[in-house]
Amino acid sequence: MEKAGLLPLRFVEESGTLLLIDQRKLPFQEEWFDATAFDDLLFSIKEMVVRGAPSIGVVAGYGHALNIARRVRQGASLQVIEADLESLLATRPTAVNLQYGARQVHKAFLQAFQEKSDSAAAALVEAHRLYQEVLDANYQLSRHGLSIVPKGASILTHCNAGPLAACGYGTALGVIRAAHYAGLEPQVFADETRPRNQGRLTAFELQREDIPVTLVCESMSGFLMKCGKIDLVVTGADRIALNGDSANKIGTYNLAVLASFHKIPFFIAAPLSTFDRVTTSGEAIPIEFRAEEEVLTFDGARHAPPGVKAINPSFDVTPSELISGIITEKGILRAPFEESIAAALFC
Ligand code: MRU
């Protein structure tokens, strides 16, 4: 019997409350963070109470809609609402879903505002629609992904692209979950993914469903590939350019290079909302640099000698020539990516 994944948010319609499962505290504590107030929303995205590109997008949509309702009640001007939107967009620069979610809600708001109808209600309707779009996309892309998973495959994944991050069935983990429930008996190696260790969330999500998972440090991936232990690599993405270059958690590029050397298929799984509809190549994707403290500490405890410096690029870009295919809700896109992506996005 298929288990439901743990979703990252609860929206309480009657009170207009936005609750987020605090992903910083999982897997040990299940605590809910109230992100209804605008400052708390900004904090929750910046500090990764909520994380993962599709989840950030859905939360940004609800958060912007709630803030619009508040501002409309206060009689605030359009300029004030748009300044808030800019603050929201600045919280995390790489995941394009944040832009997508917030801007779609803003578009719905503006249209109703110009038509002098209930603009706060229109914004909330769009936030609900976006959530449903993400749920559907997760599910559909996971089904499409079944075709690339051989029976008994040993799959390496990086970071966390399950229900918590993808706000639905999962993207990379959605493909793995679908394969598990289809009886394909996949086994998973989950990269720990320093410095934020999102691989622990992957291990947690897979373990809840009795999907065999082994946690590894990312430095072990070359060894595992060389020993013939990996049949397939599948990861999520945070932003995909029109030529297929894909930004994902730092270390994904290393895996793609290793997979290419070892002739192992390397797939990205992402909904169409993760595609950047104007950026033509990965060179133009903004990379978030986070605080060096995240590298100098482990779970909040300092482990580096005092005075040592660190850098913390949070994402890297995998060039499309290293990608075997991108699994989306419209099927698996393959090279030439300019053509397959354009057809999926614009036709
Ligand atoms: O910094 P994070 O934890 O938000 O980064 C998340 C990732 O890189 C995920 O792999 C990506 O968002 C895909 S989520 C389905």
C-alpha cells in the first residue's frame, strides 16, 4: 500500500494561516513554523525552514497572496505591495520557482485590481491553483520517469527532491517512489550533501516508505561508480535554462562529470515551473552564496579551526551535454534540448 509523503505546508483557509514543517529540525522533531506574518515568511525561505525549489515556489505564492490581503485591508498602495514582492523575490536567488510562484500570484492580483474586482481573493485563488499545478506535475513526471529505471536499479541521488522539497509526490524521489511502487525494487544511495545535509531528509523520506536507502558522503560517489554499484543518477533542479543547462545543489555537477566518465545515465527530474523561460544558458543563472558559517559548522557546532575561511556556493550548473534527459510532466526531454524544451514550454 502506497504511503502519503510528508508535505511541507498547511494552509488553514478559515484563519488565513500558513504553516510550514520546519525542515531544519527534521528528521528528529516534527515542528510547524507559522509563516503567516510577512517577516516570518521571508525568514522561513532565507533560513530554509522551507526549502526545495517547488516547495519554495508554492510557499512564495501563498505568502504573497496573504500579504496582498493584509496590505489591501490596510489600504496600502500598489508601490508598497510591489516593494514587498521585491523583498520576497530577493530571499533566495537561484530557484526560479520562487519567482514563478510569486509573479503568477502577482499577475492574478494585478488583473483583478485593474478590473476593480476582489484582488486579494484572486491572488489566493491563483496560489491554490499553483499548488495544484505542482501536485499534478510531481505525479505525472514521476510516472514518466518509470521508463528510465531498470528493474533492481541502484540509483544515486543528491540533496533532497522528495515530497518535502517538491511539494507533492517528489521529483527525483518521485521517480524512485513510482519505481518502488511499480515493483521495480530500486535501491538508493543518498548523498549526505554538505553543508546543509539535505541527504538526511532523503534518507528519512525513503525510510518512511521502506525503500532501501544507504546514506553516503558525496566524496564516495566516484568510488561507488568505479565499483559498479551505481546504475543511474537522478537529481532534481532549481533552475533550468532554455538550452538544458541545469542548476541544482552544489555537487551535482561533480556527479554529472563522474557519471559521464563512467558511462552511467544522468537524469534531472523537474516540473516545467523549474524552467527559466528567458535565460538561454546556464552562464546566466544566478548562484546563491550562503554564509560561510554553514561550512565552518556541522549542525551548529563549530568544527573548523578558529580563523579559517570558507566559501559556500549553494548551487552549481550542470551543462546539458552531461544530461541524458530531463524528466518533466510532459515526458522526458532529450537533446537537442533547445528544441525539446521549447516544444514543452511554448507549444
Ligand atoms: O538549498 P535547497 O535545499 O533549497 O536546495 C534544494 C535542491 O537543490 C533540490 O535538489 C532542488 O530544489 C530540487 S527539489 C525537488
